[in-house]
Amino acid sequence: MVQPWLLVGDFNSILSPSEKLGGAPFDAARIRDFQEVVQDTGLIDLGFEGPAYTWFRTGLRERLDRGLANNYWATNFPESVVRHLPRMKSPITVRL
């Protein structure tokens, strides 16, 4: 029996060079490996709303967080949305 599957989290890899800005050149083999896992498992990237990047370091931005679902999930829960929230800095300033 087919069941709906949804995987959400930080996959620590990108699916496309467009999901990276700055830093060292992207690792094509690592992207290809992640793409193959997604394809071989029949998962679908649900896309997102909001800011394009979910991970930041000085001079580097990447989309590491995503939602992956099987076709059964996507068909039965078409209203599902992955929303990237805006990055916020703490309003607290500490001075010593």
C-alpha cells in the first residue's frame, strides 16, 4: 500500500547550481549524487515561497532546507507549501 511521504529539513546539499551564491565553486558530483537520490526514491522537491537561500555564511548563501515528498503526498495534499521565513537578526545588543 502506497503511503504519503514528506521529508522536511536541512539536507546539507543543493540540487542545482542556482541554489548557491558565492563561496567556492559548487561540487557538481555532490549535486548529481543528491539529484540521483531524489530521482531514485521518486521524491519531488515541493519548491518554496520566500527568500531563496536558507543558509548563510560570510560571502556564501545556499538553499539547504527543503521539503521533499512522494507523488502520493503531492496529489493528496496539493495545498502543501514550504515557506522560507525571512532571516532576522536578534534585536538584543550586548555591550561590555
